[in-house]
Amino acid sequence: MTFNDNASVGRSTARRRGGGAAIAGGGIAGIGAIAVLLFQLFTGTDLSGLLGGGGGAVGGGEETEVAQCETGADANQRDDCRLAAGQLALDQYWGETLEGYTPPQLIIVDGATGTQCGTASNQTGPFYCPPEQTVYVDPTFFGLLRQQFDATAGPLAQLYVLAHEYGHHVQNITGIMADHPDRGTGPDSDAVRLELQADCFAGAWVGNMTEQEDENGVPFLEAPTQQQIADAINAAQSVGDDHIQQESGGVVNPESFTHGSSEQRQRWFETGYRSGPEACETFGIPGGSL
């Protein structure tokens, strides 16, 4: 995935916010810690206390614009600008796809900040906070995945993560979340169905991403290469419940699943990519067939 260099991305409403020091890579050691990070990738559950060591102070922090993020060339060079530019394309897609769509807020986290859903930092990973209708992402998280886990976390994989969180926003504003409040765990649980549907929604956007344009009619994004698609699929596989349990040295226990297996996450991403959001009805599938 590459942004068109001359695409205008300066209209993003993404904000930077931070109230504490970033959690440096050296403060997280061992595959168990990485498993915690990956578990949190799409949950918004702060398990940083299990990691030990160096979290900075947490606070609301001052909000500022994402500086020097004006063109697609800027987005191709920096993770924070890439996410801000991705916001424009995602909002345009869902605005055209979903009647009554209202955009979420996107906060680029510097270090750590408090939210109604817990601490946002590179320890918690990217997450969506439903009561705030806000997506939180600390871009340094992608560096941790590159350095300490078998995930490339390239540009399209980063946008897949963002698009997944946007999928949760769609579930929130359409009432899907409210319709399934008792999620539990297990391979057929509503929690797994919500996560797989968000993967599917992300794939639907990736399949359509070259259709979004700036105010001058310039497409935001170039068509993804097969390698970039593979990178996004790799990200989906890396956060499968079975893969996380294996890498943490444990036994794979489907009854504890909250997000789905690596195979399921890949398959539902590809379903959305091929067939669009209409194919993402994970709640209509019988148990054992997800």
C-alpha cells in the first residue's frame, strides 16, 4: 500500500495526545510479554501491570495536530501521518457505504494517555473506546511488533489495524455491539464473532481503498501489491488466539478464545476483501462453522 505522493491529506481531524513517557522496546522482554501485547492489540484491555517495569505517567495530555502531514508523500514516510491519512479514506468509505455514518475521533498517542476505557499506550496496543467513539493508536506499537515478534507490520498492515478498529466503530453506531453485550469466550462466542466481523469490515475497505479521493479528485491510495496484501494477512494471523497461545508457550485452548484463530482471522479478512461488507454477517453462521 502506497499513498499517491500528491494526494492532499491535510484535512485529517486526527490529533496527537500524550501524558507520559513512551514504553521503550527495552522495557519489554520475552515472548510472554509480547503475547500480552498481542492479546491487547484489539481488546483495549490494559494488562501493562503484567509486564513490569517502566510505564510513564498517565494523564489526559495536550492535544495537537499531526504536524507536517499534508501530502501522500508525508504519509508514506511516517507512521503517524499514514494513520491520519488513513482516517480520511476510511471515513469517506464508510460515509458512502453506511447510511447515517458518523466518524470516530482518531487519537495518535504519544507515550500514554488516559481514556474511559483504560490507559492508551504501546503496551495496550491500538483499540476502540465505545463510550468515547474514539480510536487510540500509539504508532510505536508497530515498531515493537517488528522488533520482537514475527510480524512485519508494514504500511498496509498498519492500515488494516486502523480499519479493524473502525470496524468496531461501525458495530457500535449500528447497534451490533449493543445487541451482543454478553460475549464470553470460546470459538463460537459473540466476542469472537465481533472480532471476525471487524476483520471482515477491514478487508472490505482494503478491497475498495483505491476508490477514495481527495478534494481534487486524486485517489488517496495506489492499488496494494500482493506482498502488501500478504503483509496485512500476516498481521491478522499474528493476532489469532491460537497463535498467541502457542507463542506464549501455552496449550491452545479454544474455549478461551476471544478473537478467533489465525485461520479464521485471515479468512474473514479475505471474505471482506473479495465480497464487501455485505458478506460480513458473522452472527448468522451456526456454531462450529465460523
